[in-house]
Amino acid sequence: MAVIPRTSQGLGWLRPATGVVELSQCIIQAVPLTARKATGGSTEGAPFLQLPHFSESVVKKIARKKVRTFEDFRDMTLQERAELLEQVAGFSSDKVQDVEMVLGMMPSVTVEVRCETEGEEGIQEGDIVTIQAWITLKRANGLKVNFMDEASAIIAASKAIEDTMEGSGASVKETSAAVREAVQKVRSGSRLVMGKFPAPAEGNYNLTCYCLCDSWIGCDMKTNLKVKILKRTRAGSRGGLVTEEGPNAEDGIEEEEEDEEEYDDDYESEYSEDEEDKKDTKKKGPAANGKVHKKDSSSEGSGSDEE
């Protein structure tokens, strides 16, 4: 779906893709799609409804105490949450423990993305861009679920790093050090995801990296990245400028046209506002360069508990 080009009507692939993932979340958590809309004013209700003993009325009650997002709720201490649930929502201590048990199962993900042309400092149009994404998934209860077992992950990561370092002309010593670092990352719980794609035409691009969970609501994240693609030159001069933006950047790539029809009148994806195309669609392409670090974000790859 991701490689299908836009039609003459400007219809893209992002909304259907994210819609499938969001539907999976709702089915697994037994939460209706309509609940993904705000509940109780500005509170994001759907993530709360996957917790035991929670209802829309409970969400509204805690919203009055300025706990307006699920992230705010998760960032509270155990004592603060217990007091909130007992005093405001009327939960018993047993119900509070049930909530904490589920919160402990929910994933917290750290993503480190590196996009580059192997052996070059920048990216020129037509270059083959290599993506390396280190994904580290942790849970408060210590449970580890990954899409690849440790032994296979070590083999795959080592081979990928060796190929990358050799392509960049690194020495044997530098390659060995990079491989050791990759193995240590895998043993610490990280997994390496890689991909390649051709760089688009010369120009400046605002790209968005999505990390979606197929099982938990409220664990998705996106990070924006600004990239400059240089014109192809015979001299091979590569000084591409890349600037990085955090997840709150306002000018990330927009994935859908303004006039695209919603696929459900009663449900609007949480990504909808970010997917209205405000600029020339010619400036779109899956190229990136540089590093993006996203620390302690609550998300999980689209493989989720399959990972």
C-alpha cells in the first residue's frame, strides 16, 4: 500500500493504512471506533476505555482534575493515580490494582532512525537511501515481546552493520566496533529494522515517520524530519543539508489532499488533520537523511505484540 502512487484525484495510501491499524487496536481492546473522538471535552477518551473498570463517566470525572490526556495519566506516580481513582472515580484498592496491572503491560518505545546514502555524506536525487531504525520496546512489568528472537536479531543486525560499514569504506577496526555496538543493542532489547528506497527529485522535503501499534490505543507516535535532496552532479559533490524536527513540528509532510472524502462519517482518524495536503504534491517522496531520536515515547511498531 505504501508504494502505490497517488491517483489523478490525489488519493493517497496513508489514511487507509492508519485506518487498518486503528481498527485493529479497537477490535483487540473492545473499544468502539467512535470512542476515538474526544470524550469529556478535550480528553482523549479511547485510551482510557481500554483500562479495566473505566467508562466514559469516569473519564469525564478525572478530566475535571486536569488529567486530560492518557499520557498525563500514565506520567503520574502510583500514589497520585491511586488517590485520583479512589477519591474522584470511587475505585476500590482492588480496582486500582487492576488498572496498574494493565498499565504495566502497555509498551513504551524508543526509536532511533538514521537515513543516509551509504558511503556518502549527503543525498542526491536518484541515490539509494538506506533506512536504519533501532526500536526498543519496554514495559513496566518487564515483559519482553519482540518480532524477532535475540539470536536471529543479532545475526541480522551484524550483517546489516557490516554491509553498511563496508559500503562507506570503514576500516576493519571501525566495522568491528560498530558490530559490537549493534550486538549490545540487541541484547539490551533493541531490534534493527532496515529498508531502502530511491531518493526523489531535487528539493526540500518534510517527511513524517510513523510508529503505530496494532494492539494498544494511545501508544502511536510520529516524528517529523526536514530533508534537502541535492541535484545529481557528475562531480558527485554531496553536501545535503538535513535538519531534524521533533514530534510537534508543524510542517511535517502531509499525506492526504484537503478534498479527500472521509471513509466514515462517524469516525475520523486521529491523523486526519495531519494528512491534508497544503503544499505541492510534487514535493513528496520517502527520502530522509540524518538521525531522529525519539526518547521514551509510548508507542509500538505496527507489528506490536507480534514484534
